[in-house]
Amino acid sequence: PGDTFIPSQKFLEREEEFEITRVRYEELATSSTSGKQEIKEGVICRRSTDEAYIARWGQERFQKNYLDYGIKTIWGWTEGIRPCPVYLRHCILAAWSCDSEENWSKDGIGGICYNSFLDETVMVDRATSIREYIDQYPEVMNTEPPDNLKERYSG
């Protein structure tokens, strides 16, 4: 995305609880790249705050979408919340498939992206890695998405 990138309203509404921002990144080096990697720019959804949500979407929407269901916070959790198994499985499969074989570990257990996701992404407790969570709850990887999401959520 260049300087003119503006996310669609549908995208902003789908990801309403996140801050949508542009970030600079450097692609992983491969044997086919030579010299310095080009710095690129992309869009990410990153953690936000309840206050930012309310400022953007309003207290009424926060009330309707969260408080009315007994959910007191979007971002203030410190314990007691676990990821949706179908979505976590989707993220793990996506991380697995994003690496080219030349970036895979010597033991053949995934590439840089996959291992980074498993080891550097943590649960709400800010301590338990995704890998540790999956070791504790291996059934997550057997959780199939509903039929209407199978194509989208299969990696």
C-alpha cells in the first residue's frame, strides 16, 4: 500500500476492535535474494484499547456489542480468556504455509514464520506461548471450521 491506501469501511467494521495501521517490514531473506532486503510497507491490525474503540465507534455501539452480553472489556483481559479453537487452528495453518521450504528448520518442523508464531505469540497471560498452549490443548488442531468457513479457515 502506498500513501493513498485507505481501508474499506467493510474492512474497518470487520476488524472494529483493532487499530488498523501501516507498518514498515523487511521480507525474509532467501537464497534467491541478493544484497540488502527492500523495506516495504504493509497494513496490520494491532492491539488497541477500549477507550480507542469507544472514541471511534461510540459508547452506544460498545454497549450493544459487548456490555449487553456481559463482556466488560475488549482489551483489558489479564486472565480467563482462551482463543477460539477454529481461529487459532487457522492462524497456525497459515503460519505453516507462509514459509518457503528454504526457510524451514533443519529438523523439518516448520519454518521461520511458523516457529516464530508458535514461540513468540503469547496468550493473554503474557507468558504462555502458542506452542505451550497447543501442547496443553492438542485438540485445537483437530477442530474443523463450520462448513461455511472451511475454505477461508483451512490455512
